[in-house]
Amino acid sequence: MKNGIRTRVGVLAVVCSAAVMFITPGMALASTSSSSAAEVTAAVNKYANGLAANYTTHGSQPANSLEQELVEQTTGEISTAKQHGLNVTHATVTPQVVAVAKNTTGYSVTADLTTSLNMTAKSGTTITLLGRKTDHLDSSATDRHDLQLTRETGANNYSVTADSIQQEQNSDADQTKQLSAGANSAPSALSDRSKWDSSATQSTFGTNSVGVNYITEMKYADTWTDNAHQNKMNPDFPDDDDNCTNFVSQSLYAAGLKTTYGNSFQTKDTSVWTWNLAGIAGQTWTWDNANYNYTYMKDHSKTFTHGNNPDIAWEGSLLDGDWGRDGKYNHAMVVVGDVITKNSTTPVIDQKSPNRHDYLFSDSKANAVKEYKKVSWGVLQYKYN
């Protein structure tokens, strides 16, 4: 706690979601009076606007209120863009209120905040995304925040005086679900598939010796994390509460990695990888558990080689986080690009749970250390041949 402000910033995804009081967005404010709803909406929007503005003006002016100081702390700890030769030219923070509760000092509010950053390359910075050089990077990240709203002294307005990003707890519990009835093996609408499926455009560039196309893998990941899909999963696959590894598996399946046959007795067999086991078990642990997925991809997919340095993971590779260094991976993400300067390099990643689109891995790494202290990374480098 600093100067009366409680904050815990951790912009990072892990495998399992925390238990929260959940109310659908429409119900959250509908359950309060119209005046209270207006107060909450105004306060959260004001805070979100302050966060957005501070990405481009961070540190230029001294904070003159508790809320401004909180804004400075939050935005200052999240983005490592400047360290990697990027200018943040525009930022928006879009809030969606999930739950509201009155308390003795004001309101406790749970809200999803989606931060979108438009970044351009400084001189000497090279950005590669989805196999192509580009001069800009447009990233987004969604996190669930617990906010405390307190009435401002001598005013009727409320300000945000505490912001805690919910830390999602890891679990090795079986989260498997059966494929929904009538689902297809891949998205059937060509209008959707053409965004990511190389076969839809008859392109073979990027396909390795086992038939996996890393361009398709990256485009699938990029499509299903963009603004139109940030709160969605492909309906042709099971949707877990925690989808980071499920999403990695979907991206690789879309790219051409073949599933293996298995039955309900093989849910934890590390040589079997599928979302739809014969019987009633649903998907294998290799499909939706980061630790099991890492083992399958390393030992059985013939698509990856073991790497040692996550900072130089190249396109199509996978990064797995071990929170606490207990030897088990808790989170997985897909590398879709990189940002390189004379003195630094960082991958660009996509992930689910929570959603990250064209996101700097350096931010993920920095916040993992802040959140978990002891962190290690598994690196699976994509085999291009």
C-alpha cells in the first residue's frame, strides 16, 4: 500500500480462473438504482480514460490525486514498449462492468478492462508479424479488475482508489468437456477460414515436413484473439473455463497437426492428443493442460525442438510458463512475431485466458516475475523443415 492506494498489477494469463461473484454486464448495473449506476459508470469510465491517456503521457506530469497516482503506477508497470524501440501513439481502455456491490466507503466494482495500444517502430526497430515486416503493432489485452470506488472529498463524484487485477490460480484438475453436438472438425465458413487457413487460399508456404503450416497457426491465433473474438472461442471445439492451452492446441490443429486416436482410458496419456476421445471423456490432458501439452509437443509432434531462451523464440513457436518453478507448466502461448532492436529482442504472442492479441512477451515476462517471483519458461521452437 502506498499513500492510501492498494494496487497489484499483473497483466498475465495462467491456466485457471479465480472464483468471482459474476453478474452479466446488463444485470450488474441494472441491479443498482439509476443514480448509483450513473455514478459507477462515470467513475469507471473516468478511470479507464485516465489509464488510456497515461500510456502516451506517462511521467510527464506529477500526480495530484490518489486516482492519478494509481493511474501512473498501473500504466507504468504494464507496458515495456519503450524498452523495445516502440512508441505508443494511441491507447484506449474499454471497461465492461461485471459486478457492483455497495460498501461502507463507496462501491466495490468488478470490471473487465480491455487495453488497446497502437505502437509504431522507432528508428532501428524491426517488427515482424505473421511472417511479414511491418512498421506498427496494434495490441490488446483484457483483464478482470477489482476496483474500489470512494467518494471524493467535498464532492458527489466517486474516484477509483484501489485496483487489483485478479490473479487466476493454477489447478491440475481435469477440465475436459465433450465436443458439442453437431460441431465440425474445423470452421466450415470459408469467409471465416480465409482469414487464417492457408488451404483456403491454396498456399503451401510455411508448411514443414509433417504438414504443419506455421503461417496458418499464427493467423488462426491472431484471428481468434482480435477485437471481434476477444471474448469468444471457436464453437467447433470444446470451450473450457480456462482456454490458454486449449487455444494453443486449436491453433496447431488448424495449422495441420494431426490428432491421434484415443479412448476414455487415455485422458492422461502423453502420447495421445485430441479434443474428442472415443467414449465420454472429451479431450485429452495433452489438449488442454499446459504441462501435458508441452510434453506431447516436445516428444511426439515432430514439430518443435527444445529451446533455452524465451526472448529469441521465433514465429510459430510455443512458450510455456512455470509459475513458482515447481517443474510444472501452468500457461501456454503462441509466438506470432517479434520486435528487434540493436540491443533487445522480444517475441510477440497471442493467447487466451485472458485474451492477448499481438502482445509483447516482455510484458508477460515482467509481470510474471512481479506476480509469482520465481518463474521459468519452457521454449518449444518451431521446426521449419
